[in-house]
Amino acid sequence: MKTILHSHQSPLSRLNRTLAGKAYRDARYFILVDENTYNHCLPQLVAQVTPLQKAEFMEVPIGEDCKDIAIATQLWETLLESGADRNSVLVNLGGGCVSDLGGFVASGYKRGIRYINVPTTLIGMVDAAIGGKTALNLSGYKNQIGFFNPPDIVCLNPSFLDTLPDEELFNGVFEMLKTMMIGAPDRYEQLCDMLLGGTLDLKPDMIAACAEIKTAVVKQDPTDKGIRHILNLGHTFGHAIESFSHQTDKPYSHGKAIGVGMVCALYLSVKKLGLPQSCLDHYRSVATKLIELPHYTLRDTEALLSFMRQDKKNADGEIRCVLLQELGAPVIDLAVDENEIRDALLKIS
Ligand SMILES: NC(=O)c1ccc[n+]([C@@H]2O[C@H](COP(=O)([O-])OP(=O)(O)OC[C@H]3O[C@@H](n4cnc5c(N)ncnc54)[C@H](O)[C@@H]3O)[C@@H](O)[C@H]2O)c1
Ligand SMILES: [Zn+2]
């Protein structure tokens, strides 16, 4: 897969103007980075956003390791020692791990200071940086503690993606396919054609479209009690596939697991809601451009089912999924019985 990313006029100059405005007068800034975003993104950010030139930066471990209460405590201590007050602003410069942690830390410090997300991964730009879910992991379980608390600003600067490894980019592409499937069928077809053609030429407007869809959904249901569940298409299966894969020698990243999970969701959508078979076949051919689809045995399906039984969307002891009636028409909280789930898992590839 060839990856092309179009650069365009920097949204960082807009951030520069916003931070020069009245709302941010006298604000002190703290920038949260990991090693990669320190090296690849921080220089561009501070060069273009003047108010951040005097910011203090705080570096945290790469990936899930940073979503830990011990790291959050260290950051609170650093903020306190540096004299951060309620007018201070935390700028989260990184992927979903940095923004999940930074949002958590900002939400807790002195009962809440403002924070700005500047996502640097595709997952961050189309998903994690938007929507106000902040999270840490607990006792090996993902996202168990956190707050709903939206960032003050999300600044999408696709040129940060120039240094993102392709593997990380593909993770985000699956979240884009999901978002477009539920909210922008035309764009979904466009992205599929591109992937089938063997080139990934992500235009800023495609990224912005996904960000806008997520923003609009979150606005209707900020605390994830109803309609926001549509964003979980592929995730009931995907989370189980992700957790199960970590017990094998072929661990899947979140994005890829969701990519596989969507095959199962579309399979059940055909069976239960009359989604055209051609949608499933088409998606499967797109997904196989980016991942090798797994073959599960009956025994694997039992292990996968036990993960699915723990899904937080379940109710009354039933496993619930988001399925599609057609592209652009998701149905939330559909109860699916365990035999249907086994069947879907066995028919992935
Ligand atoms: N809060 C939400 O709504 C939400 C939504 C989706 C995902 N998430 C969370 O997001 C996390 C996954 O996010 P992610 O995939 O962005 O992970 P990540 O933050 O770990 O970033 C992935 C990798 O890319 C590197 N990186 C980041 N930007 C880079 C750049 N511009 N150039 C080079 N390398 C760069 C990082 O250092 C890391 O190694 C998970 O913890 C997930 O739970 C949260
Ligand atoms: Zn996801």
C-alpha cells in the first residue's frame, strides 16, 4: 500500500490566533508529549504557535503504558511543583494514549483545568481526541477509570501524519471506514475505491469529515447513553478479537481488531437486518487489503465469546451489537444470540 498525505495550509496558525485571544490571556501552558511526538511534532507546534514557546513540556512513556494512575500522579505533582494554577492549560500533543491520559489529568487537577487536544495519529484525529472521553487503564483492563470532560479545542493538523508509521495509519483507516459506513456512505465508497486501488491518499477533508461525524454524534449524546453507541460498530466483536489476539503470537492492534470485528457485524447485518450481501463482500475485499483475516476454530469462538460477555454495552445478560440496515443506517443495541455470534466468527474469512 502506497501512502500519500496531502499537506495543506496549517491549522496551527488558527490555533496560534485563538491562543492569542482574550480567553487565553495570561494562560500558562504545559505540553504533554511522548518520545515520538516530542521528536516529530513538538518542533512544528512551538514554531507555529507563539504562545506555546514558553510552555513547559512533560514527557510520558509511549503507548498504553502511560495510561496509568502512577503516571497521572507524577504529572499532577509536576504541575503542582511548577505552580500550575486554574488558568493553566494542558496541551495534549500525541495519539489517543496521550490525549486519554492528558484529558484525565486536566480533569482532575484542581478540580479541572482547560485542555487542548492536538492529535498526531489518525486514530487521534478521527476518534480519540474528539468527544471528551478521558481514560486510564486499571489492573490490566482498558479504560476503566475516567471522566467525560470535553477539550476546549481540538486542533487537527494532518501534516503531523507525515511521520506516522503506515501500521499506525492503517489502524486509523479502519476507524475512518467505520465512521463513514455509519455517517457518510459516499465517502465510504471513495475510501474503499482508494484502498482497492492500492493507494492511500488521505485528503484532509476526508479526515475532517470523520471528525465532524463524530463531533455531531457526541453532541447529541455526550455521555454515551444512547445514539453515541453507533460509533461502536464492529467494536463488540473487535474488543473481544483484540483481547483474544493478545493471548496468541499474532496480537492485533485496536484498529485492526475493529477491522475484523466489522466483518462479523456486517455478516450479522446481512442475516438479521437484510443488509445486501454485496456490502459484506465489498468490505471484506477492502479489509483484506490491509489485514490478513483470521480463521477461528470452534474452541477459539468459546474464548472470544467469554470476552464478549464482558462487553459494557450488554444488558440483561444479552450480548448487544450495533448492526447496519444499510450503509448510513446503523441500528444500536441489538441483542444477538451466542449461536449467531459463533457463526459470524467462524465465517470471517
Ligand atoms: N477517548 C476516546 O474516545 C478514544 C477513542 C479511540 C481510542 N482511544 C484510545 O486511544 C489509544 C490509541 O490511540 P493511538 O492509536 O493514537 O495510540 P498512541 O497514542 O499510542 O500512538 C500510536 C503510536 O504512534 C506514535 N506517534 C504518535 N504520533 C506520531 C507521529 N506524528 N509520528 C510518529 N509517531 C507518532 C506514538 O508514539 C505511538 O508509538 C488507545 O488507548 C485507545 O483506548 C480513545
Ligand atoms: Zn475504536
